[in-house]
Amino acid sequence: GAVVSQHPSWVICKSGTSVKIECRSLDFQATTMFWYRQFPKQSLMLMATSNEGSKATYEQGVEKDKFLINHASLTLSTLTVTSAHPEDSSFYICSARIRASGANVLTFGAGSRLTVL
Amino acid sequence: GIQVEQSPPDLILQEGANSTLRCNFSDSVNNLQWFHQNPWGQLINLFYIPSGTKQNGRLSATTVATERYSLLYISSSQTTDSGVYFCAAAYSGGGADGLTFGKGTHLIIQP
């Protein structure tokens, strides 16, 4: 079946550094990918929609300059958390849309757990 | 945007029991999915069910689109069914909208 691979699965960094998270569709092409954020014991919140070859669309309240998204190919989207601070510590999950038999099923990566010291 | 509400927020059952999880949504949808999030955070897609009924083993789901709710049934619960169950929905005219998630139901199955 369709697989979304996310890397790294966990990362610890110092405050002020930048961290890049990769999201790959392994056996299908994804013109659109989505980035979510989940705080402990809370739901998933959509951060942005990543569009291949164009600018990402950010949800209200999400800082574009803090969370840089690049979708340079049909199989790869990256999320860069710039100048990370402890409040950016969270679980980041990407997803991609699979078009099968006219359905628009979203499949998710395994997530990346970011801890900023 | 669409609002998604799930109930109950927490559910504790004995192994072997049946359970029903509910998801209400505020507007028309053309995408509704049920997920199980395992302890490591991985979201497992259970059902894509914007309308109708589907079954997969001990799990089944029904969405009544006209009344804006969906139900997830788990029969003969096992301890491995424990975890958080999320309902997520979207109305996507061009197929490019992300899912809005409910707050989830935390299910604990006791042996």
C-alpha cells in the first residue's frame, strides 16, 4: 500500500538552531502534502498545505517565517523549524493524499518528535 | 471551517466488551476518516467513510451524512485496541483541503 515516510523520527536540538523534517511519498506521487502539529494529549492541528512547485498555504496563526515548507518534487516535502525554541517542541506529522477510485484518502507518516532544549 | 466533535472523550472497558464511538461534524463533508493512534504516535487509517457503512473484522463504521455524524463500532474489544481514536473530516471542492481532527476518544481496554 501507499507509504509516507518521515525523517527523522525524533530530534533533540539546542534553542536557536534550525531543524529540517522530511516527508516522502514512497510509491506514489503527491502534489499536495499536509503538515500537522500535535501537543501531548491533544489533537492534531493543521499547520499548512504544501503544494508541489508553489508556495505553501499556512493556517491562521502559523508563522510562515518560523515554519518553512518546501515541496520541490512530487515525492518530497520538507518542514524547517527555524530558530527553534522550547515552545516549538512538539510532534510533527505529515500526510499525503492518495487518489484511489475517486476517493481522497489521507495517509500519514510516523511523525517526528522535536525536543528543543 | 468544519468543526468536529467526538464523544466520549474517555472510555474504559473490559476485554470482550463492545463499544461505540461517535463523531459529529458541523457541515457537509466529502472526506471522513477514522484513525487509531498507537502509543508511538503513528496514525493508522481505519476507514475512509464519507457516507455509508463499512466493516473490517471486528471494526465497523457508519456515516449518516445527512445528519452529520459518524459512528465507529468495536466489537469483542482486545487490549491491543487501546489507544486514541480520531475522527477527521473535510469538504474539499478541489481535493486540496486538509482534514480537521476531533479531539479524540481515549480508549482503555482492561484485561
